[in-house]
Amino acid sequence: VSITSFSTTSGDIGSGFTYSTYKGNATSAPAVNSSAIRLYQGTTTNAGGLLVVKAPSGYTITAVAIKSTMATTVGYVEGVEFTTGQKQSTMKANGKSAAISANGIFTASGLSCDVITFACLGTSSSSRLYLASITVTYETGSTGTTYNVEPQATTGGTITATPKTAAEGAEIT
């Protein structure tokens, strides 16, 4: 699912996936500018504006791609919803940060979470994150119930749907 034009700083991406932005430790609150969300810079120790992407219940985010119209650096932490400012070092943990060129796309892949927080790690007004698009790759839950339909009689009988669990040999979809 993806969104490529923003009119608000939070909303629906599609298929129940949502995004929200927060000021965090940035110099100003997020704002929409030319159909892009402007996340302001932070400082050399504190991350700037934050973007949180959430999956609906039963879905797992496997990758998120964000496009910025301005060159900047971003960091992310999967599985955590930050709404207040975070340290630069937290957002850069385990090499989970990267530079984005102007009109470039940064993809966080290999994920397995239901929420992910991105932060603008730019430290000057010329390195803000101008979020132009979000694309989320996902999979559905791996522990559902499959209903197998088995006829109870071959002529004029009823058909009963009975749930089976993975332990009973059901196909998990």
C-alpha cells in the first residue's frame, strides 16, 4: 500500500495502515508543504520530527520505503511507537540510519513488526525530511484459522465448515 500526496500530517495509507507525524525534538511541528510532509531537523544529539507507521491487527510490516524531496538523513526503530523526541543515537542504533539524496528513496527492509518509527536526523534547515511518499510492504498474520469445507453426505446432505488449527493440519494462510 502507498500514499503519494499528503493533505494532513496523519491519516490512512490504505488497507488499514496509518501514519502519524510528531514534533519530537524538532524545531517546529510537522506541516504539509506542496503535498509533502515537512519534518523539521533536530540537533546533533536529539532526533527531529518523527513519522510513525502502524499496521492493522493481524498484519506484519516487512518493508517501508519513504521518499524525501530534500537531502537528509533518517533513522528508524522497528516495533516501537515514539511520539516524543528521541536521541540521535537511539535512531541510529544497529546501523538503522541512512542518508537520502534529494528525491531519493530510503527503504527499511527485513522488518517484522506492526509499528515503525522514522526520525529526521538532519541538523540544519537544509536537511529537513520532506516526506513525498510512503510505501508499505506487508504480509498477513501467520496464525489464522482456515475453514475446511467437507461434505457430510454425498446426496442431498449438508455441508459443514469446521475450523482446524495448524496442529490439526490446517493450511495456514
